[in-house]
Amino acid sequence: MQAVIKKKAKELLECGTVDRVLGWKAGEFFYDLTPAVFTTPEEIDKDFVFSVFSGANMSKYLIEETKKEGKVAAFIKPCDSYSLVQLQKEHRIKRENCYIVGIACDGMCDMGLVREAGIKGATAVSEKDDKLVLETIYGEKEMPKEKALLERCVHCKSKKVVDFDEMIGENGEENPDCGRFDEVERLEAMTPDERFAFWRSQLSRCIRCNACRNVCPACSCEKCVFDNPDSGIAQKAAASDFEENNFHIIRAYHVAGRCTDCGECSRVCPQNIPLHLLNRKFIKDMNELYGFYQAGADFETKPPIMNYTTNDAEPSVVYQRGGSK
Amino acid sequence: MKTEDMIKEITRISGGNPAKCMKCGKCSGACPAYDEMDYHPHQFVNMVLDGRIEELANSKGIINCLSCFACLERCPRSVEPARIIEAVRVVTLREQGKNHLKPDGIPAILDDDLPQQAITSALRKYAK
Amino acid sequence: MQVKENFTPTIVAFCCNWCSYAGADLSGNNRLEYPANVKIIRIPCSCRLNPMFILRAFQRGADGVILCGCHPGDCHYTTGNYYARRRMTLLFSMLDYLGIEKERTRVEWVSAAEGAKFAQTMNEFVEAVTALGENKRLEDLRCKQ
Amino acid sequence: MKFSYYPGCTLSAKAKDLDEYGRKAAEALGITLEELPEWQCCGAVYPNATDEIATRLSSVRALSNAKKAGMPLVTLCSACHHVIKRVNHDMLNNVDIREKVNTYLGTMEGAEPYEGDWQVIHYLEMLRDCVGFDELKAKVVNPLKGKKIGAYYGCLLLRPGKEMQMDDPENPTILEDFIRAIGAEPVYYGMRNECCGGYITVEDKAQAKKRVNAITDNARNSGAEMLITACPLCHYNLQKNADEPIQTVYFTELLAEALGVK
Amino acid sequence: MQRIGVFVCWCGSNIAATVDVQAVADALAKEPGVVFATNYQYMCSQTGQDMIQEKIKELGLTGVVICSCSPRMHEATFRRTCEKAGLNPYMVEIANIREQVSWVHKDKAVGTEKAIILGRAAIAKVQLNTPLIAGESPVTKRALVIGGGIAGIQTALDIADAGFPVDIVETKPTIGGKMAQLDKTFPTLDCAACILTPKMVDAGQNDNIRILSYSEVEEVKGFVGNFEVKIRRKARYVKEDLCTGCGLCMEKCPQKKVPNEFNMGLDNRTAIYIPFAQAVPKVATIDANYCLMLKNGKCGLCSRNCTAGAIDYKQQDEFIEEKYGAIVVATGFNPISLDKFDEFAYSKSPDVVSSLEFERLMNAAGPTGGTLLRPSDRTHPHTIVFVQCVGSRCDASAEKGKEYCSKICCMYTAKHAMLTREKYPDTEVYVFYIDVRTPGKSFDEFYRRAVEQYNVHYIKGMVGKVVPEGGKLKVQASDLLDNRQIHIDADMVVLAAAIEPDKSARPLATKLTASMDTNDFFTEAHPKLRPVESPTAGVFLSGTCQGPKDIPETVAQAGAAASKVIGLLVKDKLIGNPCVAKPNELMCNGCSSCEKVCPYGAITYEDKPFRGPNRTTLIRRVACVNPAVCQGCGACTVACPSGAMDLQGFSNRQIMAEVDAICK
């Protein structure tokens, strides 16, 4: 895969289709891949990496990249493509300034799970059939890829790239039965006390590093509401702990209807807080109350939270719905 | 059964709502069995609302209604008198003790040996 | 959960200017009593209610928050309460999901003619929140145990 | 094209013509009608009362079996179609009935729950929607030229229109289109969708007679030479109870004749 | 920090009896920013107001809090008071300590405590108030009337009489609407044409009125006082300015088999046509669906015979753009389609007609020259059955017909029955009714005359089936008062079909961002107090587009709408409500979330240059709110994820401050 993608990237630069290529390059470690912009075939040869750790959602970077002169190419996985469309819906990405190469994806991996599987000292990764092959300082080690998949890939909602100029590999299908709401349902079935205990234990670990906000394609505001002095909530000087307490609730609310469930927030959280479960709760509620909606699946449909019907459920429906134990 | 309960019962079984009637009489204008019925479709609706179910139960109307659904189809108010007539008929047959089973009672008498035909046929006795 | 003796909850009631605020005025005109711990904030329309206001109220010590607006279909701005209805439904569901007692939040449609309903709603709501006791959860959702 | 087929009791006994010609014609049209194994009587009268469960069971079994076979269910007898179609509608739309029926069938027969999610169509709908009347016309070898035929719909096929969803209950065209397709001339008459009194024919002959006479007079005065129907009850009633009966045949008989397989 | 003055009102004993006003004033005096606090018996009295003004001037107050009755009562009063003293009126906040405190709490200690808290909240809000200045916008002194029926004509005439130019856009080739098709009008029985056509001529000749017939509204932009409307002038293939309306082309046109819509399809017209003799403008129109020349290029007879040289087969649709200060919707009604009511054999027998068709059959200018003849065989009918409420008053779940009463059918049916009996005393007339609804001046008397003087048979009951047989219509119906089913061999059946809003109304409402009810009638700004205004500022309603109406009601509403329009157009500028949404462009993402929830279309987007890093300029899409259109509901402020959109007068910070003050 990496070879094909690199070839395509070089080709696009060489024949002048694009001026820049948005891809991944290795950070401090081989698994620590970060988005990067390449301008020459040489750079691509040298630094461009695509592996099972290329989980980063590229769409958000297109906001800034497409503001610039010239055209940029981006390699977009199925889950990234929903964000790509959603951001176009919100007029954030100039589609004419980018060239989208869709790439088929059968899941990205989590280095934490590799370590949990007992593989230490890894220095490089490759794929063989459905196994991960890791070169380690202790020799070559193998593990089944499915054991190392990111949570969001285990419950992959769609393998379909919804917007692209060309595809590498065969485009896949949506997978409505991916079971991504199972965990939400499990929480809903708990008592309020149990749920409170769960969330308190999770959220109290938050160190407010803003990694979730920085990576989230929906959190791409020019200025975040928490940094907006006129919002009434960004009064750091007043020693308010309002922000501290409610940051994640408000963040989830603000992305409701726009969150494509790409799972980046949980992937990047250094404290491993399952933030996606907040977003999925909103998605699940909206699906159940207002009909199925997938942000970024098309260019037309209004997000349910910006829409209404005259016979919507009353807020009191919350009293009757699940989780009332 | 008290009259009020009777009204509720008829309404429930019919699946219709006699209170929606605007007394236009289109049902009785459409009815092909009008002359044979002593009480006519619009009267069924009105009398059920008034609780005069006893009179209806003893009327020829419940037998002479052809269940052709002309009144149901043409009713502008979705009262659908055919359903109400049928409900009176069903309740009458059940009340008269011609059968001892009610569908709600089925789970109570289920046992392993009872053939399902027995239940089906027993239940069917009151239907027609 | 600790319940203080003679606990009187702090209740914030957001009322839309056109129906519910007038409904509250009417309950005053008719001298219909409701507990004094209900404090009304006037907003132009139920759709002006930002979920952040509710969270803020809770975090600053409110024990219950209620939103009153025009009945669906009667909004002065035609559609405001329809948006408010979806927003509040989703927010309340989320708070419930986080384990916050859902009886602390409520939406009620009160028209300008429903002074009695306003007073009755407030009486019921205060009673329900009093039964729950002090709101602690939203105040300290993130506090280390 | 393959369909599950539900003939019903009357077609196995008193209305063999309706069934036999129906099968022959289907064959000539390249349609396979697979009779449902072990079908039971539909109950003949749709249980209007919403709390009757037992009388809905056999229809549900038929629908459920057709679903298992993976083919839409085709009926031919108007009465059977009326019952099965409406029970299907109940199973889809009435939660109470659906749950009770499924509980019963589940406990007694270990059957899979059925949700009203299978299609049941009348033979005529099969002709119109699956074969197409133009296609049918092309396959006619023996057009019934010059025959002035009145379509008799009766009540069961069309009403209640919201549930039967076959045609406009007050201005149906399906039988007229059929008559045109087999080369004959349809005759409109107003009483074509009025009741023949079939349900009362045993108890009150006089009432049935009155109904039938009104229909046959109107048809004859409007220029019909013969009537066609899909209902064994109407067929019987129109033939036996009219003072001056007008020739009445099953539509399948004319279909078979036109296709040259009679 | 503001300099705030607090004024606590006793309202006589209304407040003072259960609130310790002195204690309230004392407590609030200690709040930050408060430089003065007092109490007085009646703040709204002249003395009270004078005191406030004095203190503003004396202490240089920048904010005022009045603890008194509901702001719904006296907010406007106190704002004016402060404005006169030189303080911006939006620097005033009211703490409602009467309706919300003294009248609902009996315990003085409790009431006093709550009054102090409400006062604190108001002070906290005033701290964050900013002076607001209402925006002004100019008014284009021209009105647009959409629809040229009696409603549109009357509105246009009234506006024109006041000296303002008006355009009437009518989709048909002539104005006149439904009223032009009517024979006589109830309850006076004067001839519709006799009273309508003079008005049509007036409209045609009025210097202030421009009639854009055969035209449609294509696009509406702008807002109250400043609408920009694009109008499509459909190609009529005849030059309007040249055509003299002589009608020679109609004589020569070989295509004579076009169903004549003016006569409800009961007869035919030619492909080039003038709908009726009194049409305004009296100009021919070519029906492109039938014209042989336009269809296959072979004919050209009209062109050859037209001495004025008005025919232009190459004409194309044209667009004109015009600015208007106000728009009046007068799109009118149509009878519903009777497709779903074939138990009356409407589609099977030509002798079963709708009331509007019957109207044409009675009309001297109609297809039968005013002699009542059956459409099937042109014979004189001897028995006529009228059926009322066909498709009106239906239950929604019946899925056919309308839920409302169409209002006019009872009266026009009585008229039809009466006229029939008057002209043809040998004709038996039956009217089947559910209720006879005749509220209106001289209406019930009119109906009674039909019964008593003209012996019309009114039967309480409904027709259930109509069977055509042997040239007759066998009507089966119920007679509820007699408790019998009756059978009538009729020659004609007339169906009083429900009326519904014209189909063009729904898309028009979208273009105007005007709201509609579920029946597609336009909604009024207030059902009782603002019945001729739409909730969308600058859009007014005239006639049946707002609900079923008869002619006098329509004309009355037309006049009312005109007076509202005149009231708007006489102003040189409009002063808006300054409490409107305002985006912070530096924070706006341009994501369109706010636009999606705006009920008024007040939000648009502009690409604006912003200073970027390293002296670059970035173009960003940002939201712009038109303050003249925004009504200040605040829906957008919550939809905005970054908080860039805020509502003046009810800003995020102000409401948060109130929350904090209350929860402290």
C-alpha cells in the first residue's frame, strides 16, 4: 500500500496536478505518524510513510491547506472522507483547491494494544495477510491485526470513501450493523449512580491538554468558544471551574450533528478517556429520535439539531427512555 | 358491564372513534342494506356514543349489515361505522355466552397437549 | 446524597418573552403562589437558551433548571421552540447519560393565558427537585474523588 | 417469475374454475405458481374486531411461509385476498396484534416472529404490476373481440382502500384494463363496486336477491353482455340469486381463453 | 464599570405590602457599580419619572435598574424616560418584583430576599449592557401584489389611490381571477361581472398600476422596505404593446379544440385566445401546447391576419427585476380535485359537475349562453341534486379532502338552488347538507328564501352513491331527519367541492420566507390582532390565500392589507429593533449553522478580507445579519459553535451574569 500511495503522490506532483501533497511522516517513533506536507518527489521518497499507524484524519488539515495558493493532494481514508464532506458542507474546505485520493482501508492500529500483546521494543511494522509483523530489538514478532485495531476500526461504520477524485483500491460499503453503539447501550443500561461514577472516574483524569479539540475536524472553529471572551464562559481570570467541569459536555454538544464519529478524539487522548462515547450518545439519540443521520454522508441533509418537525418528541421523552433505572 | 365501560369496550374493539362523527349521514347514504337494517349505520355510531348498546345488540342491524365497507370507505371523518357495527356484533356474541374463551385468556390455558386446532376452532365459534 | 434540613433548592426558570414570561405575569396578576426560590430569567425565545446557560446555572449551585416557552406551533418567531425542543431533548438525554438526575431539568410549554399552569408547574418542579436534594453532581463532575 | 400461491378452500372445492384457469393461464404467461405447502383456511371473514387473534393465525402462517420460500404470495379468491392482505396490514401496523400473534405462534409452534414485512398480491395485481397489461396483450392469441364485458369488483377486493391498496376504491380500473388487454370491450356501470350481498345469502335470500338484481339491471342497462369477477361468493350470488341472471364468469376463465389454454 | 442608579417602586401597596422596599434599596445600594438607590411610591408617575431623569443628569448615571412591575408593563415607559434624560434607552433593565414577587409570595421576608436577588440579577445585566442604536433602512415606495383576482385588484387600487405605484403579477393572461368566472354573487344576486369588470378596467387604466399578466414571481431577495423581486414574463408570443385585442386571430386560428379553462373545460377555445371578452389586458396569448406553428412550424395564420403585426413566434420568456417596499400575497384558491370522490361518479358522468362548473353553465357568457343545459346531451335538467361539503370537514386520517370548512359553499349552493328555481320553476332541486352555515349579514335570510320562497328541498343527510344509468343519475342518499334512505333519479348532480389554496402558494411562501399552515394557507402574524400581515415583515396577506373567505370579506381584507402597505410606504425610513443578532466576524467560521436555523433569512454570507499572519490578507466567508430582517429570536446564537453569533440586549455574557447573580 505504501508503495502505491507514494507512487501516486509523486506522480501528482510531477505531472503538476498538485503543488503539495498532504501525507504522513514518522515522528519520534515509527508508530508516531504525523500529518505533513510534501512539496517535492524527493521529500516523498525520503519521509512519506503510510502504515497501520496512519490513523490521523487528514481532512482537518485541508482547512488551512486549501486556503493557500495552488492545489494540494490528500490521501483520504473512508472515515476521513465523512469529515471531508462535512467540512465542505460547512464551507471550510475549498474543494477546488484540493485533489482527493481515496484509499481503501481495512483498519488502523493502536500501538498500545501491540504493547499489551506483549510485544516490546518494536522498531518497524509491516503487514502480512491479516497479521502485523513487527521488527523488534528482540527479532521479528507477529500478532493478528484484528487484536491491534483501534476501537473505531473494530466498530468501523463505513468503508466507503464518500468524496474523492480517484480511488486507490476498491471502494467499500457502509456497515450499519457495526455495533458502534453497543458500549453506549451498556452505559444506558446502568443506574444513574453507576453512570455518574463511570464518567466521574473517566473525566477526572482529563488534564485539559486540548488534544481532542486540536485533532477534531468538527472543532475547527476560528476561535473556540472557550477562548471567546464574549461567550461568558472563558473567564479564566475569575478562577472559574466551569470550563473544567463542563468542557467535554459542551464540546460534545457543539459537535453534535457535525461529528462524523471519526474517533480521533479518543485516539489522541493521552489519558485514554473514551470521549467518543459522548459523541456517540448524541448520534444514537438523534438517530433514534429524529431518524438516521450520518454527518458527512452527503452534501444536502441538515443536521438534526438544526432541523425540526412539528411533531418531534418532547424533552420529557428522556424520562421515559432507557437508562431510567 | 357499566355503560361507560361498554362504550369503551366497543370503541376499543372497533379500532375506530365514534366521537369523530360529524353526523353527516354519508354512511347511511352509502349503505346497500339500509332498508333491511332496523338501526342504520349512522345510528350505530350515535347510539354507541349514547350508550344505547343493548338496543343495538338486539337489533337486526348487526346481522343484516353486509360488511361491505361502503360506509367505512366513504366516511369523511374516519369513524368507519362498519368497524363499530362489527364490534357491537362481536361483543354481543361474546356476551351471550356462546363461547368461553377470550384471546387474552389464551396464554392461561396453554398446555403442551392441547392441539392448536382446538383453540383455533373454539375461538372461531364466536367470530362468524 | 446529603439532604440538608429545610433544604430549599435554587431553581432557575428561563421564560420566553412572548408566552411564558407573560404566563408568569398572569399567575402574578391572579395571585397564584409558587415558591420564592424560583427565579425567572427573561429570554426572547426558548431558542435563545444556550445549553451552556443551563450548565453554568448548575455549576454555580442551581438545583434545577426549567425552560418555559410557547407551545409548539405558537412560537412568536414561528420555529424557535421547535429548535429548543430538539436541543433540550438532546441535552437532557446527555445529562442523564452522565448520571445527572434527569428530574433536575425540565421543559414546559406555557402560553400567555396559562398563569395557572405556570404556578402549578413551578410548584411541581420545586417539589420534585426538593425531593432530589442538593445538586452536587454537576458541580463536581470532574473533581477527584 | 415465481410466486408462492395460496388457492384457498373455495377454489379447491366450489370454485375450481377460478383456480384451474388461473394456473393454466399463469403457466402460459411463463409464471410459476408454487402452491404453499399445508396452507390452511384463511377464515373466510376478516376479523374486524381488533382483539381477535386466533382468526388471524392462518393468514400469518401463509404469509410467514411465503416469506420463508422467498417469493411474494399470490392469491386469487377475493375473500382470501381480503383477509390475508388485511391481516398483513395489521401485522405491520398494529403492535398489539403483532405481539399477541407472535407470542402465540412462538409459544405454540416455535415459529419465527412475523412483522408484516412480506408482500401479498392478488392475481390481478400480478398481471398488472409483474406481467404488465401491455405484455399480456402481446401474449393473447385469441383476442375476445367484440365482447362487451362488465367488470364486477364487489367490495372485498377494493375496500378498505387504505388497506387493500389495489386500486382507487371508487373508480377502479384494473379489471377494465384487463378486459382491454384480452381484446374485449369494458363496459362501465356504476354498481360495479357495490356489494352483492354475499355474506347474507344463506340467511336472507330476499336481501341478497335485491342486491344482485340492482347490480345486474344496472350492468345490463349500461350495455354489458357478461360480467367477470374474482370472487366465488359474488359469482355464486350473481348467478343463482338474480331474477334475470347475466352470464358471470371468473376472469381467469377469459384469461385462459384469450391465451388459448382453455 | 457602570454608574448605576437603582429605583425601587412601591406600586402603592402592591409591592410595598409584601416587600420591604427600603431594605431592597439598601441592599442593592451596596452592589458594585451602584452609585444611587432609592424607593418611591409610584415610579411610573410623572414625579417618579422626573426623579429618575434628575438622578441620571445629576449623578451621570450610565445604567438604570428599576425594580417594579413586569417589563411587559412599563419597560417602554422607563426607556423613554431615560432617553429623554440623555441615557441610551437600552441601558435600562427592569427587575420584576411585582408579578414575580409581591403578588405571588405572602411572606415579607421571603419576598424581600427574592426582590433583592432579582435586583442583583438586573444590576449584573446592566453592568454588561451597551448602548444600542436602532438601525434605519430606507423604504422603496412601490408595492408588489401577487395575484390579480378580486383581492389583488382591490389591494392594488387602494394602494394606487394613496399615490403609490403598484405592480400586479398575475400568472394567467388576464386579471379577474375566480370572481370573473362567477355568475351572480350572494346574497344580493348582483352579477359578478357587472361589479368586477369596472374594477378590472380601473386597475388597467390607473397610472399607478402596472399589470404584469402571464407572469410569475421567480425570486425574492431583500427585506421589508427593500425587496428585490425577479419576475418572469412568460412568452405569450404576442407583443402586448401592439395587440389591439380585435380578436381576428381567434377567428382565423385553425386549432379550435383546446379545452377552455375559463369555462372549466366545458367548451373549447382556439390556440390563440383572449380568455374572455372583458379581459384586462385585452391582449391575445398563444397557447404553446396547442399552437400548430409553435409545435411544428406549419400555420402562421394568426400572424398573416394580424393587422397590428403583434404576433411574434420567436418570443422568449423575459425577466424583469424591480424593487419594492412591500409585497402583498393574493394568490387565491381553487376547488379541490374530485378524483378521490368518485362515489359521486364525477369522472364517469359529464352531468356530475362541480359548483364552479355549474357557475359557468348558468353564466350568460358561459358555454351554454346562460341556458342551463346538461353537458352530456344539452337537454334541460328537471331534477338537480346538490351535494354540500364534498371534501370539506374531512378527518385527516381519511386521507382525502380537507379538515376545514370551506365557508362559502353553503351560500353559493343556496344561490345556485335559488337561481335554478327562479329561472326554471319546473326543475326540482334537492340540497343535501350536513349543516347549513350562514353566518353573515343577510345570509341566513337568503338561505331561508331558497327554502321558503323557492321551495328548494333541503335534506339533512348525505349522498352515498351516484350511479349513472339510462341518461339518469341514480342518487342514493340518507335523509337523517326522516330516518330513511332515499333514491332520486336526477338529471344533474352538483358537487360543492372544498376549496384549497392555489398550488403556487407553497413555492411562493418559500421564496418569501413567509410561513404557512399545514393546509398551505398563509399564516398571519397574529390570528386576531394582525390578521392581514404575515409574520415576515413587509409581506401582507389578502384574500383566500390566508383562509376561506367570501367576496365581501376578501375585499375588506384587501383594503386592510392595502392600508398596512400604505402605512409602511409613507415612511421614509424604517427604524428597527436593535436587539438583533450580531456576528463577531473575527470568530465566525462561515459554517452556515446560523443560517440553517434562521426563520427569516436574515443571515447571508460575505467573503471578507482579514489580516493574516506576516501581513498577508486572508479572504474568509463570514456571516452578516441584516438588522432590518432579524427579529431577534436568538436561534442562531445557539446554533453557532464558536459563540461568534450573539444577540444584542440578550448577550451570552448578560444572561450568564444573570445566572450567576441568581445562583450565587
